[in-house]
Amino acid sequence: MSLKAIAAALGLSVTTVSRALNGYDDVAAATRKRIEEEATSRGYRPNDAARRLKTGRANAVGLVFPVSTASLNDSYYSEMLLTLDQRLAQHDIDLMILPDKPQDKHRTLMRLLRSGALDALILTHTQPHDIRLQRLQQKGYRFLTLGRSQLPQPYAWFDYDNHAGTLLAAEHCLQQGLTRLAYLGGNEPCTYILDRRHGFIDALTQHQPPIAPTMLAALPMTRRAGYQQTQRWLAQDIAPQAIITDCAPLGEGAAIALQQADRLSGARAIPLYVYDGLPHDSIIDQPVNAILQLSQQRIGERVAEMVLQLLEGAPLEELQTLWQPMLRLTSDAQ
């Protein structure tokens, strides 16, 4: 279906039809509505190559996901990505998932950006000193991060106060008189992992009197690692009075070990706090304390809004969102 056919059916010029469908604001609202309705009824789709030449936009955004981290099948990311993809699609913007391969020194990402195949990047698993972001900023490419880094110039980012989440959990334990606390955390150098660890440590060292954090584990973020470390702690002469974990896989591993030892519920229970809560498909049906973020749908919606604003040239200082976590406690921990 061509522009000429739509123009002939409506008695308009091809130029008017083209400008209306490409978003120019010099076409009257009523005329634009007639053209869009006619185009929709005829199943018209604009030629992507022609539209790119006219607008200078590829109408595609890449989401960079390190291949060394947890699978994209993880519900934490899959729900957010589904919403993000749907919201961008409403604006005819495609979301492309790009594996970040450190071994090629990010050459693939830079080549894609130079080619004009992408309008912007969304980067996950940021590090405090992230060479990817530094290079993008030096080259003047548009990007938004899920997580923060230390950069010389302002940039667009969405994040949670990860430090506050584990701080809340540890302070809650201390308020209950529990001072022998254990921490299960990831071993990757991502900012959010470091912030969560520091939140736990700060809660103990700022307590009066200060408490030295002695049960700290930095492990692969897997159920197996969480299970095995929790078993080791339970086998000690003095077991922890509470366990705080920085992710769902480690949390589920800890929960399985506690359940097998009859320490997940009942009079001998060791309170367990899991960042993001247990996975939706967890084999553990006993509720645990959770450090909650907003729903992944809300995150996807907010990130989509920020991407659209980034593409429209909004000031980067206005594209910085920090949300606060909260505790969801089991009835035993109230």
C-alpha cells in the first residue's frame, strides 16, 4: 500500500500524507486523524529506510546485557523487558537485546552506534568505574543506565537506593535484639552489589555499640552457592541469628538449607531477608522477609518514559530517577 493510494482516497497531496505519517506538526489535527485512520485501515506501514533518511532516526534502542551474569530468563529482567518493549513499540521503536562481551573490548557496541543502527543504548550491571559509559560519554552517544557509575559529566540513569535496602533489613534485625548477622552477597563488581554490601556493613558499624561484621560471603549468585554457604554457617558452633541476602537466587538457596535444618519457621527459625523476595517459581512456599522494589512492570514503564525523553533531547539532569526500597515482613518478624 503506497502513499499515493492513501492520498487519492482522501483527496490530499502525497506530501501532506507523508508529513502527517512522519509526525510533522504542520498538518492540521483533523487532517492527520483522517490520514492515520485511512493508513491503519489499509494496513499501511512506513518504509523504515525512507523514514530513517527523513528523520535521521533508526527507531531502535539497544539494551546491553553482560553475558557473564544471570540469564535474561530471570523473572527480574524478563518482566521489566516485556513492559519496556511494549511501551517502546507503541512509538514504533524496536528494542534490541545486545550481549556485552568484555573479550571484544566493546567494539561491537561501538560499531553498531557508529553505523546509525541504534538511536541509544540502555546499559545494565554498571560498575563504579565503568569503561563502557566513559567511552560512550566521550563519543557523545546517547545512553541510559540501570544503576549508577562515577562519570565526569551528567548522564541519564534509573536506580534504586540499594544501600538503603540492606541497611533497612539489618537495622530491623538489630532492633529485634539480633546482633549475630550473616550476609550472603554476590561476587561481581557491579555498583548495586557493592552498595547492598555496604548498606549491611554500615548498619552494623553505626550501631551503638558498633558491631564488627564477621559473617560475610561474596559468592556466585546461584541457589547452589547460597545453599552451601548457609549449610556451613548452620554447622558452626554458633549459628547466625539472622541471614540477609542480596538477590533471589542466593536467598532461595539459603531458604532451602534453612528448611532442611528445620530453621525456616517455628520456634527455632532464623529470620531470612531476601532482596527482591524469593523467585516466583521457588520450591519454597514458606514466606520470608523481603526487601522490595516496585514491580518490574512499573520499572519498565518508567525506563520507557525516560528513553523517549532521552531521544527527544531532554536535559540529562532531568533524566535521573532514584526509587526507595521497602521491607515486607512475615508475621513472625513484625
